[in-house]
Amino acid sequence: MYDITASASFLMQSVLITIPGLITPGPVMAVTVERGTKSPHAGAFVTLGHVTVELPFVILLFAGLGKFTKEPRLRIILSLAGSIFLFYLAWKTFRARNVKRTPSAGVYSSSFLAGAMMTLANPFLLLWWGTVGSMLIIRSIELGPAVSVLFYVCHGVSNIIWLYFLSWLSYEGNLVIGKRYRYTVAFICGGILIGFGGYFIITAFKIFNLNYI
């Protein structure tokens, strides 16, 4: 029987962890802005390309990690690795507050292909899913198959909402982002990342205390 409260809390946490990564400048965001100058719907197709590349990797993680969900050493390693990566993303987010986001100069035959190419070109994809994403996958498996599916659905929906919105803004010519806005985003998202990084460290210590002390 599913724990509805725990499942809802987990899904909300997974979305909160996803949001800072979405709005931090990167190759997928840049190409969405570039394609958005041509169509307000480009973000939806960029997301489809992104998911096409990302989903098989996520499925492999689900398939390979399922039998290890009760292995404390794996959970400790992933918790600590995830916290380190979240702290790094927080640092990167704070640094990006002064960076003006500009469209990519690349030309692609379609927004779908552009999303797939930029995802493949992003060195942080494997790192994120191999650390933070893996911890979320393990937790979703523990909560049940339906929660596992909803977890990735929420992840995909968060992507498509943000990228669609971004391409629409680009199409309308309203992509001028002021310094005050960039600072607000940097501090809010950086704070969220640091908070979850600390949470993962606490989780690692709890697992260690329960199993090795």
C-alpha cells in the first residue's frame, strides 16, 4: 500500500531539486532561446529531443539500481556524491547571476534534433543522474512503481513547462532579463541547492549510524 503523504512529499522535493538545474544557463536553455526566435512552440520540441536522449539512460538506472535499494554503502556514497554535486551547482548558480543569457548561434534542422544534440553535448547529464538523480530514483523505487513513473513524469513536465515558456518569451522578444531578476533567481535557486545538499549529507550520516554504529 502506498504512503500517500511520503509519496507526495518526495514528488514535491524532486521537482524542487529539478527547477534550479532547469533555469541555470546551459546548452539546452541556449538552444531553446535560439529556436524560440523562430517559433513559440520550439521549447516543446526541444524537450522531446532532450527526453529522447535522457529517458533510456534513466530506464537503465531504474533497471540496474532496483536490487541495490537496501544496500547502505551505495546509499551513503550516492548521498555524499549528490550533496557535493548540489553544492557545486549552487556555486555555479551564484556565479551565473552576472551572466547575460544570450541565444545560441548554432543552426539546427529542427528543434527536436537541437534538443537531442544539446543533451548529448551536456557533460553534466550523466553526472546529475549518476549522483542526485540516482538518489531520487532509489527513493522512488522504495515508494513503489507508480511513484517511480510519476517521478519521471514530473521531471519531464517541469522541463517542458520551463522550456516552452522560455521559447515563448524569446519569440515575443521579451528575453531582456534585468540584473535584479538574475540575482533573485541565483540566490533562491542556490539556496535550494545548498539546502538539499545538506539534506543528503544528513541522510548519509543517518544511514551510517543505523548500519555501522
